[in-house]
Amino acid sequence: MAEKEKKELIIIGAGPGGYAAAFRAADLGIKVTLIDPEVNPGGVCLYRGCIPSKALLHLSQVKQEAEKAAEWGLKFEEPEIDLKKIRKWKESVVKKLTQGLGQLSKSRKVEYIKGHAYFKSDEILVVEPGDGEKTEMGFENIILATGSENISLPGVEIDHKYILDSTDALELKEIPESLLVIGGGYIGLEMGSVYAALGSKVSVAEMTAGFLPGADRDLVKVFEKEQPFEELYFSTKVEKLELKDKKVQVKLKPEDGKAQEKKFDKVLIAIGRQPQTKSLKLENCGLETNSDGFIEVDSKRRTGKKNIFAIGDLTGEPLLAHKATHEGRVAAEAIAMDDGAAYDPRSIPAIVFTNPQIAWCGLTSGEAKEKEMQVEILKFPWSASGRAVAIGQPNGITKLIVEKETGRILGGAVAGYNAGNMIMEISLAIEMAATAEDIALSIHPHPTLSETIMEAAEIYSSSPTHISR
């Protein structure tokens, strides 16, 4: 084993949190060592998550929009699907972005090590570059940013051929005739939507009573009106998966009914993600995870050890790339400056990139009801939006949740076409402590979907132009 050296700052994991922390710390004059198994920064998000999935979802949406245009008199021939070319395009997107991050890393003089790392003690790290030789490193500070991993069904082996995880699904090796998605959360809905658009008969099995557990039902209904799936098995437990004659036989047990068996060409397990801490050997440095598997941190993302920080999916919900990026910058500033920034967001937007999209931020209607808060819920239907009707997207809703007495924006949501690009106006309003009147008095351009936010706000203290109070 090579002789150990002491690093100023080591970051384990080069996903959106890790590389953001590395770049910010380097900009602040810290010598950074960034360790990750991939050849360039990017993490799960760029290599096997956010970016490739959104590339495929965009392709799916183009196909769906072309089909919808036939209703308006613009008919296209049935598209020819070239999987090899689609995969090549998707991989080119990933390659371009990750190589770009590699160049940014070099330009900031970040030392990048391709390999794995874990604790030997609370002062020493063992690094395995993959060439068989282990290296020990000391550190002044360390940021843990190893992200999360797929959760598997108990007792079910993912063979990556018939029973898939989200990484397998993104490889797009073939389009099965039938596909069962286990899990009605955002990963299951997004990947299920891709395969449905490309020709699979996709069914969904979900343990709860509907799609997207935890999301407000009025938002989910917008997606339900246009959802592309064949069969839906809600309040249903998957009791058994068995490979028979090159098909997967699935035993489905409804909450209030008799178990039934169905056969599918492929099954995708998408029941969620969990923090990836096992590889770090936290026990060797005296750190423990809480009952949910997360590492406890303070507002500066510092753990119980003053020079060990943790960010991103390791530190709790929501498991989102942009949350990790923000935490990474906070941790870097806390290390570089005594009075560095603190993690104190009032709003973290969440987006489900289905077609139509669903996005929300801040307080939800469900949370407001549960906490018995005095709020007003302001809803503007897209059927009253000139822009939405003109582009054939009247199935949508914009919602604001405001404090009843003051009109302050506490939460909001958009469900419909391009919702993900609209949600930030509401999120900024929450962060800035804006009121419904502030939004209502801000002149929005016409005709745009953003007007629906203004008109929802007008409901609070005046009369919206395009709907009756």
C-alpha cells in the first residue's frame, strides 16, 4: 500500500452535489481532490439518471405531439423507430456533458481520481483506483456525496434481462411487447411513459391508491387524463415474480381482492431509491445513519465529526439533483469561510417529466390540511388560457397556496405542458416572501402559459379576467 498523504479537501462522489462542491471550493482557493468511479464527473444523474431519461422523454414527447397534431389537420406518417440511433444520440448527450465537466474540473485544477474510497478511520481514507493498488490519504476536510441507489423488492433478484432496474431501462436494448412497471412514483411513470411512447404495452402496479404518493391529487388527475398505460393495479402488492418460458409471471394481490397472475415480457422495478452509504464504511470513522438510513447533518451540512460533511441524497428527502448542488456549494463555503452559507431553503421545486408534466414547490395542499393551516388555495384552469387552448393543451392547472390573512405565497404547483419551466416563478416568490398581490401586479406577457400564475394570484384579492370567481 502506497504511503499516505494529507489532502486539504477530499470529496467522495462526483455527481451534481460533489462536482458543485468541488468547483465552488476550488474557486474559493481550496485544493480539492475529487474521487468517483466514472472517468469524468457527472454521477448517477448524468450517466444513468436525470439527463439520459430526460433525453428519452423529450423524444417520446415529440412523437406524442406529432400524433396529436393529426387532430388539427397536420398528419405525419408513422415514425420509424431506430433503437440503435436513439441509443447513440442519448449516449452522445451524456458524453458531451460529462466531458465538459471533466474540462471544467481540469481548468479549476481539481485533482480527479477515478476509483472508490472508504474510511479506515476518522483521519484516514483508503482509495482504490481500480488498478489493484490501494492508497491511504489523510484529510483536513471531507465531503461525502455518494448519492443513492435503486431499492429492490425483497426476495427478488434483478437479472437485468427480464427483471430490470432503471439503469437497465435507460439502456433501451429493446422495446418489449409488454412491460410491467412496479412503482407509480416519478421514476416508474417517466420510464413507463418512454416505453409506452415507443410501442410497449405498459402496465403499472402500485401499492398505494394512485400515482405519485404524496403529491396533491388535483395535480395527479391532470396526468391521469392523458396517461399512456394499459392496465393499472393500484392498492396492489406484487407477491411473486417467476421466469417461465422467457416471460415473467407476476402474482398481483389487490388490497381488497383475490390474487391474480399475469405474464409480461419484461418487468421494471422502480420502487424508489435509498442512500448509498455502505461503501463508505462509516463505522470506521464513528458515524452512524438514522433510522431512515440518512446521515444527520447541521445547517452547514456538517456531520457529528467537525471536519466531515455530507450532502445530497445521503442527507434526506427530497432526493433531487438540484438540492444536492445547493448543499454542495453550502458545504464548500462552510469549509472555506468561517461564516459560510447555511442550508435554509423555503422552497425546493420538484418536477415529474411525464407528458403532461407535474411540478410543485413549497407547501402542498395536503400538508396545509394536515397542519390545519389557514390558507386559501387559488386555482386557474388552463381551459381558460388562450395560449393553452391555442397549442392544444387545455388539460392543465396552475395552483397557488397563500396565507389567508396576508396573501403570502406559501406553495404552488403547475400540472400541464412545460410545467417544469414554469414552476420557478412560484418558487422564487416563496423565497422572496412575495404575496399574491405582488404576482398579480406583475404584468405577464400575452399569450403565454405564465399568465396562468398571474390569474391564479388575482383570485386572492381581485377578479381574474378569464374566469368567474
